[in-house]
Amino acid sequence: MTETVAVVDYGMGNLHSAGKALEKMAADGQRIHITGDPDALRAADRVVFPGVGAIRDCIKVITETGLDRAILDAIDAHKPVLGICVGMQAMMDHSEENDGVDCLGVFAGRVRFFGEQYGETGGRLKVPHMGWNQVRQTVDHPLWDGIDDNSRFYFVHSYCAVEVPEEEMAGRCEYGLPFAAAVAKHNVFAVQFHPEKSADAGLRLLGNFLRWQP
Amino acid sequence: MTLAKRIIPCLDVDAGRVVKGVRFVEIRDAGDPVEVARRYNEAGADEITFLDITASHQDRDTTLETVERMASQVFIPLTVGGGVRTIQDIRNLLNAGADKVSINSAAVKDPDFVREAAQRFGSQCIVVAIDAKKVSGESENNRWEIFTHGGRKPTGIDAIEWAKRMTDYGAGEILLTSMDRDGTKNGFDIALTRGISDAVPVPVIASGGVGNLQHLVDGVIQGGADAVLAASIFHFGEYSIAEAKEYMARAGIEMRL
């Protein structure tokens, strides 16, 4: 098998981590290519859309560079696409971050600030939601293969996706309020947590993505 | 579903070597930070903190190389601190594979640096490290001041006010070290930890003074810390990460086991 896996580089995130984790899990012949070139995304066999930082900047850059169109083209071409963190948020309808940003609309649902949330014991929860939290798998999906339900993954975010229709939910998490930890639709899977930083469970998910034939 | 509290082993690194030494069974060279981090990753550590205590400019390149090697073998979050002074320093570390950078003296020198860093890279990767020392007398109300330059330089700044200000400026996490307790093995300064944790809306990592596993529990339950950082109790094999996690879980703390 000879395949190219494109990791979308829009000049902001720490792509090194995602790239290295994918390289570790890649099969023989799979090449990980970190690129900001829309044509390279169109030529790739699989696309990973990672992200950290602010969503407004992310949407601004991918729109200006034409990467938004290339990501949507990859989705339309039925290639396996994986969104991570801000990459997932950018695929929702809308985010309220920075006074409101229209996103790519691949998934229904909106991105909201955690705000003042309280834990089970009544204490105010810290934001960002930072650390290892459990993910309840709400669908049977090839990307969950070999990963125990309620496994812990590493999260770091202040905004989260809510009001996702049940048929697009793939995993649920809770931090004061329930939110989408993973969404799935046809050839697209997206996660709020960082699989590249989630030890064995995260690496397994990346490996599953690299072998996924939707 | 509850967020787990975190255990963070800390590596002090000088010119690419772990300085205080780490003793793992079956490792010949325990001074290589990449090897040490890899072992902690396997042992179930929740994050790694890499404190660069290198003084010379030349050795900073060694640090970046070390971070890069570490990031290709360690798949848990990595925080790098020590000598972070410019936006370019942050960019270099993030590009090398750090997930978060920790800022200390440079924040005191120019608080707007933290604001700029958080705007540029996002609060999630900006940690402000605070070295605090108690300055109040026996009969007074507790008061702590922050010190910079490895604890040598007093600033006259109140630690709790400073922590609040830094989170207002965009710090996404506070790494709090009690200078009174650091190296004593007498446990965290609980009043300080509680004071800071209650004052800020972001996670707080307690550091300085861990001598046994009950100290970790006290830091979380009494101090309100979201994460606990320790070096020597893990480095010298007194306790394993797994033992620490089991102990904390038995005390009713949510842990990633």
C-alpha cells in the first residue's frame, strides 16, 4: 500500500505532536505529509485537520488560503478525514468564540464557552477543561476498535460542541455540562480531545484512522 | 465521568541532561531526559514537565533538540519551562513539540508578555509559574510574595494577587511552587495552594515539598490543586507513579489508572 496522509498546516498549531504520533502508527507505505498546500490535500488519500488556539484565527487562515475548500473537497471525495480539537470545532456550524464565527458546517451543532460550571460537589469547575476525562462511546465505530468504553483521553479546551444531533454523535463527555467528545458522519470523524497526547488509547485511535476504509 | 487529577513528574534538565539524576531499574543511563520521559510515559504519568535550567544561550539549541526527540517518543502532554523570554522562544518550543510553555521571570519583568503570548498561541499552552515564599509573621494573616530568578530575587508582589492578574492576562494554568517547602519533603504549603486555587478560574499545579504519597492527597483535597508535581520521590524510586495513583484513588480522588 502506498498512501499519503496529509496533516493540514495552517501555521498555528503544534503539528509536530500529531505528525509524530501518526508516523508512529503508520503502516508500511503510508507517508505522513504536513502541508499547507490545498492541492496537496486534494492529492492526499487521507486528511488530518488538527488545531489548537483560537477558532476565529483558524477559520480566517483556512479561508484565506483556500484550505477550507480543500478540506471540504476531501470530504466530498469520500476520503477518510479526522478533525482534532479546534479542527473538530471548525467543522461544526457555528462557534460563539470571539463574538461568533461561522464554521464549515460539516456537522450540525454549535461551539460554546464552558462558562461557569459547577461540579458534583458544588465547587466551581476550572476552565480550560484540562486533563484526562472519560469518553462514553455512543456508537459502534471502526475508530473505537480496541478502545474500552469510558477510556480516558487528554482534553485541553475552553469551548465545547453542544446540540449535536444524536445521529452525528460518536462519543460523549461531561464537564459540568454534557458535550460532544467525538462526532462521526460517513467518512469524517472528529474528536475534541488530543489523541496524539492520549497515550495508548489515543495512539490506537490514530492507528484505527490510518486503516479506516469508510 | 469526572476529570482526573494529574500526576506530573518534573525533570530538571541542564545542557540536555537530567541533573538531579533519576534511578530506574534496568536503565544504565538515567541522565537522558528522553529516556526518562519515555519511562514515565510507560509508567502512567499524566504529563511531563521539563524544566530547562540551562544558563548559556548555546545550550538552548540542545534543549530544542531534546524536546524534539522527546515529542517523537512521548505521547502525553509535555510542558517546557525555564528561560522563556520572547514570543520566538515560545514558538521554537511549540514547534519542537512542547504542548505548553511555562513563563516565570519574564512575566514579572513584563506582564504584557503573558497577554501577548496567550493571544498569539492560546491560553491552553501558556502556563505561568509562580515561586512564592511566605513573608508574614507568626501572628499575622498569611501573606506570600513572589520571587524570580530561581527564587533569588524578591519582587514585593503578593502571590495571590499576581496569580489572579496572570489569569486575567490569559494564563491557562498556574504552576505554583512553595519556596519554603521545595526540597524539604514536608509536604505542600496547603494554605498557599488553597489560597491560589480558590482565587483563580484556571487549573493549579501544586509543587514543592512532596515527601510521601499522603502529601499528594493533601495537595488535592486540602489544597484544591488540579495536578501535583513532584521530582525526587519518583526519580529515586521511592514510589512509582502507579503506587501514587492507587494511593490517591483509595483516598477518593479521581485518577487515570
